[in-house]
Amino acid sequence: MAAMSSPAGLSRRRLLAAGTSGAAVLLAGPSAAAVPVSTVAEPEGVVDAHGEHQAGIVHPRIAQRHCTVVVCDVATPDVRGVLAALGARITSLTTGAAPALGGLGPAAVTVTVGLGPGVVRRIDPALPGTAELPRFEHEDIAPGDRGGDLLLQVCAMDPLVVSLVATELAALAGTPRWRAHGFRGAPLGETGAARNLLGFTDGIVGPRTDAELREEVWLDGPVAGGTIAVVRRITLDTGRFLRLPVPEQEAVIGRRRDTAEPLSGGGPDSVVDLGAKTADGEYLVPAAAHVRVAHPLTSGTGLMLRRSYSSPDGLLFISFQRDLKTFTATQATMDEQDALMRFVTVTATGSFLVLPGFGPDRPLGAPLWAARTR
């Protein structure tokens, strides 16, 4: 995906998403004070694990309330066999028929599987997903909490189901390396946005239509239907942030806390106007405000699809994009300029090639080996 080189290349949908795209983009969209809890239907029952794409990325449309990410090391050289076994077990678990659920219903459980760069390189160095994440500022990561061979993202409406499924699949995948847990409140609107630990609404605006997803998220070629995931376990210094006077909190973010209106004005659904100034010539959106720094015009990137979760200590950040540079360029810009980053510490991180979808006639991961025979 090519980075944008000029404002003319920025479509209206990118502008609408500008305050919410980015590597640690936490805050955007209407707040709970402005919008009542939505009556939008949250997922329930069985979510089909089969299809062109794996579940847990855009399907179900409204993200489930609970999520666990487990990153494993795979000792066996038979990665193909591990993936085939995982696909079969995922099919059983997501229908609710597996004994491992202990009689619980499926609770809209989904499982999304990805492979780390080292494993992808061993399979075929020409595949996407071989690049390692660089190191960034604001990280305090133990060696065992960086990278990994295999990603399991397990989401469901019931935290017990999440725990049981994650435990069952991790035993098949290999040795757990690091993990993270997250939760979401009730959706506040049709996008599924919910409040985060800082008291603002956690923005999830991003590519939505099929055309936008093809441009921004889905890979093509031998792994068509897959994508690149970035997962970050983040601690937020919520106490220090919340001790700031509300106007200072809003200056950090670039939006009003109670309404989510951009500081450039126009209402909560308005496009952030980076050029808006006071009568004295001062920018209404401060230079270091999150929504300015994470703006695609500032970072020169496209959009990423986020399905992040709050956690007891901060944030379980999950993004999907077809080009890792979408994440890395945005994060590098945020490290240099974003006032929000002084409240952020990343404690685990990794990037993964999320495999294309699978089904009864196509085992999980099969396209990786098909590509080698072409």
C-alpha cells in the first residue's frame, strides 16, 4: 500500500478516520455523555469460522466483549500439521460442540490465527509478513514478551468461553510465550465504540466497505484474504492522565471529553480541521495533540482496522493492515510528537501474518504451501 504523498490523496473517509487511526490511537468518536448506549445487536450464538477471511477481523461486525491473545513458540518443524490441527479444533470449538467448553454455549467465540515473521521466512521468504517490528520508544519489554511464532486471538461474549478456548488451543499450538487479556464495555453507537480507561471513547473508525477493506486491510496474491496483525500490550498511566485538568486532557487528545467534538469544532461527527485557528492565529488543535499527530497527513500512512480492548492496566491494542509500514510509520511519528505517548508504556509486542480463511476443503494455512509449488 502506497503512503499518501499529498493532501489531495486523502479521501473524505480518511479524514473522518483521522483521529482514530494510528498505533496507539485510543480516543475518538462520540462519548457516552453525548450518545446513549446503542441498541445495536451484539454477536451471539455461533459465528462461522469458515470463509474467505478468518473470523475475528471484520466478522462479527461488532466486536465481542472479551478477548485473550496468546503468543506461542512452535518447537516442531511441522508447522503445516500444527495449523491443520488448529483449524479442525477451531471448527469444533466455535460450533459449541467441543467437550472443552464444559457445556457452555459458544458465546459468539472466534479464533484468529497468525504466524510470526521467523516462521513465515522459513516457509517462504517471498511471502508477506517476514519483516520484524522495529523497536520503538516508550517500550519496557522483556525478551520473552517480544515477537513469537504463532498468534491466537480468541474473542467471545463470555470470558469463561474465551479462557477455555484459549487454553485448549494453546496446548495444540506450542509453548505459550506471552499473553494479554482485554474487555470492552457496551457499544455506544453503530460502530461499536466504547469508553476506555482514560474516560474517553475508544475510537474504532477505519475502513468499512469492501472496497476500503481491499485497499487497506486484505492481502492479495498467494495469501489473498489474509492480513498483517500488530498486537501490543500497553500500560496506561491513567492516574497521572486523569489528574490533569479536563482542558489539559482534551489538549492531549485534541477532542472534547464529554462530546468527542474535535477542538477545531463542528460537533462530534465532524472532520478534524487541522488548519483551524483562533482569531490570534493559534491552531485550535495543538501541535502535539493525538488527533493531529495520528492524522494520515502527518504520518503519511493509510488506515488500519483496529479491534482493540481495554485491559486492567491499559490497552490490548490489535490492528490489521495490509502493509506493516502503515503501523510503523504512524508509531514512529507518534513517538516523536504525540503528547499522549508520555502516558503509554508498551510491555509486549509482535507482528503476524494472519492466514487466509479456511474451510472443510481447505485446511488452515494451506495457501502458504500452495504458493511454494507455483
